[in-house]
Amino acid sequence: MAEGEGEGGEKKSQRRRLRAACLPRPGCFTVSAADEGPSGSGGGGGGSRPAPTHLVVTVNGIVGSAENWRYAAKHFIKKHPEDVVVHCSGCNGAVRTFDGVDVMGTRLAEEVLSLVQRRPELQKISFVAHSLGGLIARYAIALLYKSATEIDSHEEHEKQITDVSSNQLIDRGKIAGLEPINFITFATPHLGTRSHKQIPLLRGSYKLEKMAYRISWIAGRSGKHLFLKDIEDGKPPLLLQMVTDYGDLHFMSALRSFKRRVAYSNICNDFIVGWRTSSIRHQHELPKPQNFINHVKYPHVVYVEKPKVQDTDFSDSMIYQAKNTSEMEELMLKGLNRIPWERVDVSFKKSRQRIFAHSTIQVKTYFFNSDGADVIFHMIDHFLY
């Protein structure tokens, strides 16, 4: 009898551990080799290791948590213990992700500033974001951005540096007072989710897309932003504003200040975010299957497009002229493609975890999404430190 109870207790314990692994845990955490493990406070590290100077901020998507990036954070530190401190943001978790891109972006900016103030050794900053987190990060960097002129108006000869992606001179701005290096998004709906086939789950059905548009209120203000429904006081939708330097928020200048911008996208089996919107491309620009690559080290990375500057006919005033969905999407594409992006296309078509592609691309939970590990390694191996 006692033996049976012992076996039953062990099974219950295993079930509890499985549930704990699958459920998000609240709160942010910071990881660095100098700290010798995760730290909720993110304070300075002790011991003999030198303090890393490159801050990597990870941002979760809708109804997510800081835990979603734990796997990537662990391997960042494992491979580059002397270089990076990884902060998994926790200010926009669970239902707080319904509060709107602007509100969440403000929270993230405040969290980053607080962390930077506690770590005076930091010199560089990068962002790695999943899904809606990419839009949150884009808003946050606009709040954190200061141009070279604002930083030091006397150093005229040092105002510009070379963008490694395009070999062009760019403004030597700072993000939270730090040098911006990498801005990386995973399955982010950069163009929103209003356009045709931008939510693959709806299978291109106009009726279902129309219904999704009507019930987008379920996701709160975030739903309004994603479906471009936030037209207030004569202002264009927020996502349109975010392809310009709008008022005091220098969205594009902030993005341009990073040495490298990368968009990781699922080409299929992502039922939440479409390939076009996550890779910031027109339909005809999507790579054809015959051009896909087979990489032994990164088996799920099927295409890598090097960054290039696109000659686009765009002016900031155009965002006030867009009247329908297709015009809005076209303007967002033109606006965002004024700066070069590296694009990495990912396919889990042959994976048993393909149904979870939206989460697998970031290894949200290792138990369910382990096949995305090579995508995380691809990001870490190509990261600028």
C-alpha cells in the first residue's frame, strides 16, 4: 500500500513539474556570467569575472512572459559570458499585453532606463523581440533614442558612423545612452494583422478576416493597434506613425541607429503571424522554394537575405493620405524598407512541432518547442558583439 502511494505521489510530482514548465512565471530577470546566474534585481555582479558591457534586452509577445526567452538567454551567456548581460523584460506579461503598443513600449523604456542606471558599466544595447514584442520594442527605442546632436552638439566630426548592413553613414545616436548594435525580431507583425492573409489561421477567408477585425477588441488596445483601427483626432494609426519620425518620437531614426536589423520569419505553419508581415516584404518578394538552402548546422533556416537599401518613393506626409488597408500596408512597407533589413526565413514544415511554429521559432518552452534551438543558435552565432 505504501509502495502504491509512493508511486502515485511520484506521478503527481511529475505532473506538477510539467505544469510548472509549461506555465509562464511572472517578473523580469537578468542573466550574466558575472552574476553567476539569474537575478531578479539585475544588480551588479561580484566575483572575479569582468562585468559585461553589452546589454541584450529580450521582449515577449502577446500573453507571454520573461520566461519565454530563458532558453535563448542561457545560451547567450553560455557562448559569450564575458560580453553580454541578458535582461528578459517582464513589464508586459500576460493580460498586460492587451494594453496597447504605446503603453507597453513606455513600460519597456522605463524598465530599460532603470536597469541601465543600476549598471553603469554598460556601453552597448541590443533588442531581441518575439511577435508583438517587436512592435513594443520599436516604440520603446523611439522613447529611448537621442540623436548625436542632442548628445553632443560640439562633436560635429563624430556625428556619423557606418551602418554595417548597408555601408552607409548614419546618425551616431544612442539608445538609453548606449551604443545601439542589434535589433532583432522573431515572427513580428510589423505591418499589423489587418491585411489579407496576414493571420494564416483564417486561411485567407475574407469573411473570417472581417469577423476577426470586428472582434479585435478582445485583445484590448493592442488589438486596435494590430488591426489599424486606432484612428483618432485625425491621426493615422499608430503602426503608420511608427514608419516615420512622428512628432517627438523618432521611430525611424531610432531603428536606423542600430548597426544591424534582422527579421526572422516563419514561412509556414505560423497560424498567428503571416510571412509577409513578419519579413516586411511584398508577396512577390518572398523567396521561392527552389531557392531555399539546406544548412546542416541550422536545418530550419531555409533562406537568408542580405540587407540592401531599397529606393522607395516615400515621404512622412503620405501616412495621412492612406485611405484603405492596401494603401496602409504599402506605406508601411515603403517606410520600413528605407533602411536595410537582414531577413532570415525559417521553416518547421518537417518538424513534429510545426503546429507550434509561432512559439518554436523562439523556443518559448523547450518541452514543446525544442526544434527551434538551431534558429536561436543562428541568431547568437551571427550577433554583433
